[in-house]
Amino acid sequence: MRGNNFKITKQKRKKTFMIWIILGILLLFLLYAAVQGVRSSKGIEKAYKRLSNYDVQTATLSYGNVTYIDEGSGETILSVHGIFGGYDQAYESVKARKSTNRIIAPSRFGYLGSDIKGDGSPKEQADAFNELLDFLDIDSVFVFATSAGGTPAIRFALDYPERVKGLILFCSAMPPSQKPESYLQYQAPPKPLISDFAMYIISPLFEPLMGLPPSTVADIQPIRERKVGAILDGEKTNPDMERNFDEYPIESLKMPVLILHAKDDSVASFDKTKLAAPRFPNCTFIAFEDGGHMMAGHEQEINEALDNFLYNYY
């Protein structure tokens, strides 16, 4: 009898101990969530303040508004941003060149005040770029595309080759080397995670999953102003070169193409880029051993490559 009581007491203690562990873990998570909630709120304030410092203009096109930055002078670069971007990301990607180049940095569909044309497909995005250039009275440009922006940039080069002097793909999405048997229909973070608070919660995972520092979350705020665009990229933009493989005959492109990519890019596959590069007829492919998705640490080499590319072809 005493032995049974001892076993029951031991089991109760073990159960109580487990309850306290679970409660402790829950408390730690709630504290963590509270801290990240405060950080998220402060980050949103800073993000809106940062955005207010840009000289943003709005073009009213046939289907609605496009927000954009137009700065610098010289040979024109149309900068096409990636997922969770906007005119700010597009501008920041090439702002170092505004002393020698005119930079047109629009927000793509659903980002920072830009409306959506039609179904928002890359083809519609290419049409919007064409209309924006008409609005700005610009005949032709060099196109600089980062990450997810590579898909509408390639689409633009295919649909409006007369307007593209050269195509620069910077750690960009790439078409597959052959038609895939299957692919992900949605290629973006899960929709419930596309919020300022949720992104702060998962920001410690940025480094192991994407090779990006957790501080990146502050750069993509306010996420609430980019959510529509990010979901559109996940549903339409990112799967398009796989979904419509036959509509991307990049072998037909005649303009020069410069591809810049890091071997340790955890977001846009270097191996996929390496296989795609030979499909471009007039291509210069520069690979870096490290630097991650934004090729950090290679700014001087990249700028020199851009100098050579831009001024050899106009």
C-alpha cells in the first residue's frame, strides 16, 4: 500500500513538474512575443519616417497609379525590385549610381501605393513598365532586376525588346533550364506570416533559412503596405517562369545580359542560375564565392562590372 502511494506521489510530482515546464516555456514565449511586438511597433514608426524621406512621385496610368522615384542623370536604369520591396528597395539597389545614371525606381503591383493591372501577372507588369516609360517620355533603358523582380524584367525584355538596351539580373529569379514536371503553385511566405508582427516573431530564422540577418525585417517594413504585392508575387510572379515555361524563350533575346550571383545565395538558387545562363545568347555571367542573396562585401566589384556593362553597350 505504501509502495503504491509512493508511486502515485512520484507520478503527481512528475506531472506537476511537466506542467511547470510547459508554463515556463509558454511564459518565455509570451515575453518574447511582447518584446517583438514592441520592436515591431517601433519599427513601423521608423519605416514610415524613412519612407517620408524619399522624393516619391505618382504616375496615373490607364489602369491606376504607380509610385516611383526618378533621380539622377545620364543613361537610364529601370530598377525592378524583389518581393517585400517597393520604390525604396528598387532605388536603394542602385542609388550609388545616381551621379552617373538616371534611376527610375517604381513600386511593382501591390507595393507602396501602386495599383494592380488586370490579374497582376508578369506580362501585365511588363505592360505597366512600358506605359510608365511612355509617361516619362523615355525611349529605352537598361533594366536592373533583383530577386523576384527578375521575372517581370525578363518578361519586359521579351515583350518590349526595343525598349531594353541591356538586362542586368542581380541575384535574380531565373527560368528553369527545361520545362519542369512539377512546381510550387505558391512561392512566398505563408499568408498568415505576411505581417509586421509575425515577421518579427520569425526573424531569428532568417539567417538559417535564407542567409539574411534578422535585422532585414526592419528593411521590409511596413509590411502592411507590401502584403498585397508579396501575395501577388507568391501566386503569380514567382511561379510564372515554371508555370508558363514555353512563354519564356530567352534564347531569342538579342540585347546584352549581365548576370551577377553569389554561390551561397540561399534565396535565389545559384545552381539554377548556372544552368539558365547559357540560354541567354549574349550573356556575361559573374559569380561570387560568397555574399549571400545581396552579395554583401562585393560592392566595388559589382559597381565595376556595371560600369563595364553600361558603358560598353550604349
